[in-house]
Amino acid sequence: MKFLTKAALLLPLVPLLLSASPRLVAQDAAPTPQQTASNYKISPKDLVDFRVFQEPELDSVIRVSGDGSAIFPLIGSVKLSGLTVAEATQLLNSRLRDGYLVNPQVNITVREFAKKYFTMLGEIAKPGSYDMVGEDEIPLLQAIGMGGGFSKIANPSNITVKRVVEGQEKILKLNAKKMASGTDPSAFMVRPGDIITVGEAIF
């Protein structure tokens, strides 16, 4: 492992090494677009690949704990939950630079996403729970589409969403008919754990 004194001596040679052997920067298999998306926010229970360029002894596969933190070589516990992949990369670079490595080059990818799902009930074609793979939230109309759309007796104007916010249960009333027609410009975003109920039309 190259610490400050050793790394300082080798630093001028880095451009020569890179130009002479471009394969040094290659990783293993190419991750999926979702895994490399820098705006994806890391969640508890995600499984992440941690790589440091030219420091193979630091490479690790790490599970984010339930409280959103993860334990990394050298730097210990770091809070990652809620950070984008890009923000997490910057934070880990900063921690490694603080007394451990000179100019570290960290690469973070999400190997396995934590289980996230929402539930559709009531007058929907296919009631049940639906996975949100690699997503923090999706538009309500997309969620309804995942459930096969409305049933024949559904009332799109009468939709309720049960959501837990900071330990408190909230009931939200929505009108998907206005959203679909464009008369309501607001786009309601469904979050993991939401329970969506579509009401029945009264004839």
C-alpha cells in the first residue's frame, strides 16, 4: 500500500505508466447503466463495489447497513445512504486523501440494489406489490401502468396513497384523471413502501 511518503515519490511516474499501459484502468465486467448512474442515491442494504485505482488490496464488496453506513478499508465507517454515487465517490476520495493516499481514484458501483417496492390495491387490473429496481421514486401514472392500468369500474379521480414519513402514517388524496389530462401539472412521485388504493366509481 502506498502511503504519503511512498506515493509522493511515485506520483511523477503516473502519467508515464498510464500512457504506456492503458489497460491499467480497466475494471472487470462492465456494470449496467443503472449501476454506473451517478445520480442514483445509495440506500440501506445496497451492495456496492469499492475500487481504488492501483490499490487492489483495498478493493471490497460492501453491504450498506440498515442505518445507511458502510465500513471501508483504512477509513472505517462512512454514512452513504441518501448520497448519489457521484457524491459517495467524492466523499470517499476525500477521506482517503486525509492522511492515507495521495490523489486516490475511487470507483463505486452498485452491484445489488436493496429491495424496494410499492403496493397497488383497489380497482387496478393487477393488484399487488411491484419492485422498484434501482429507483428511489417513480411517477404515479407509471406505477398505475405497472399494475396493468385501471379496472373497468375504477375512479381515477379517487386515489389514496398511504405513506410513512418519519414514523408517522400519512394519507394523501390524488386525482390521476387530472394528471393524465394535463390539467394538473404536478407529478406525484411514488416512493418505496407506498400503498396506493384506487377507488371505485359510483354509477
